[in-house]
Amino acid sequence: MSEPNTGTSGEAPGLAIVVVTFGAPELLETNLARIDTTALGAHVLIVDNFHSAAARSAVVASAREHGWTVLTMPTNLGFGAAANEGVRRAAALGCTSFLLLNPDARIATDAIRELWQAAEAAPLTMQCPRIVRPDGTVWFRGGNLDVRSGNLRSGDLDQAAGWLTGACLMIHRSLWERLGGFDPDFFMYWEDVDLSRRCLDVGGVLRMRQELTAVHEVGGTQPSTGASTKSRSYYYFNCRNRLLFAAKHLPATALLRWIAVTPAASVRVMLRGGGRRGLLRSPALIWAGLRGTAAGLLAAIAALARRS
């Protein structure tokens, strides 16, 4: 299989694999270490959001063993801001394609090469492989946003309202720079929906590579709470960021419609994981969802005021 075409300097365009970590350093050995980065000639950059001194030491030790670069963040910047830091460093190294990869996801070296070649051939196309759980069931094969309700649905990608997950995402430097990277306001969750929307807005293309597969241990980086498989951060930011996205992108009439259906939408988010029983066993999860919903509503109302 051939490598991407060389540039005018005669050197092959650089590939960077950017991984954002926050605790769970063992996932790097389980997943990232399986990639033959030498065969790809890839730079690997770990952006470590601070979780604990022990986790930081373990990440640094793994990086030293494998020859990866670690960018140590003094605090937890969230996924989007940390990914931006990793891509910024990768671009400074001369890389022209970036694979954003969750630490709890793994993908074969040959599949990465296929994504890389396609990115160099079509720089304005953002790509994602089909993603399955460890048991082989499909976790992501394309996402679509219901613009009327603000619900996210899986299915065949709609180029008008589709989105690609940031769990395993290939993007070329020219498109990344045109978009300005992730919007750090989202902190975590929905930042990939926002990036996809802005990609379409500037004339970019979203492409699902159904013939390529990545494996995602869903929630591997998020501690569970009680009977639930979701964390408080999951409930807070999913409830908040749905409305934050609307505040940033939608006209007033659509934004009002999203606000109207927010109670039902937030309940659906909070029932993910452990369902009603999980919420009753961990009331802090309910409070996290309510706080996220309130924060999102404030952002939406502020956006309406600006529009008026």
C-alpha cells in the first residue's frame, strides 16, 4: 500500500495521532500502544489533562517507553481545548493530517493509513471509521441532528445535518485551520457536533468510512456512579451543551423550539445508563442534569436577547 504523495520538499506529509487523557493511563497501553506508529512515521502526542499525580506519572512513563510526546496541562481543560493544544503542537512539527483518537478506542495501523491517504487526497473532507463496541455491536456508524428537536440520532449520514464523532476522527490541517479547531466552550460532549456543523458551513464534507473499523470501550475514561454507567460530567455537559449548540447556531424561532422541548430532552439524557433506578440510587446525577439544563437555558436565553 503506497504512502501519501510527497510534497514539493520531497518529504511525505506528516501524520499526527493526538490523544487527550484524563486519568485511566492504562488505556494507553491497551489501545494506543498497539498502533505501529513507526510504520506510519507518525508523531504521537498525548495531551494529559491533570487528574492526579499518580495518573500523570503513569502517562509520562508510558510515553517515555514508546517515544510519544506528552503535553502536560496544569488543569483539566476539557476535551476540545486539550485537543486544540495537541493539534497546535503537531502542526508546529509539520504534520498535515491529524487523527484524534480517544484513549479508550483502538484502530488498526492499516485503517489509519487508509484514513491518512484519503485526508491528503481530499483535504476538505473530515472522516470517521465505523466504530463498534468490544462485543462487535455498532456504537457509531454516522450521526444526524434533528434540527427541530435537538436530538442526536444514529444512522446513514445526512450531509445537511450530519456529524462525526471525535472518538476517532481524521482531519486535514487545511480544514482544521479553516474551522479554528474545536470550540472550547463545550468542554466535553457536543464539541464534535459543533465541529461537524461548522465543517458543513464552510463547504467541507463529512465522510463515514464504513469499510474501516475502530473499537471503542464506551465510557472507559469516565468513572461510573452507583448503578449508572455515566458520570455526573456526562449528564451535566450533555444537558447543557445541547442548548449551547443551539445558542451558537440556530435562528431565534428554532432556538425557541429547542427550549420548549428541553425538559423532555434532558430527561432522556438523564435516563441513559442506569435508568430511573440508577438516578434514584445516585441523586447527585439528577442534580448534575438539572444544573446542566439550567446553564444551557441561560445560554439560550442570552442568545435570544442578543438576536432581538
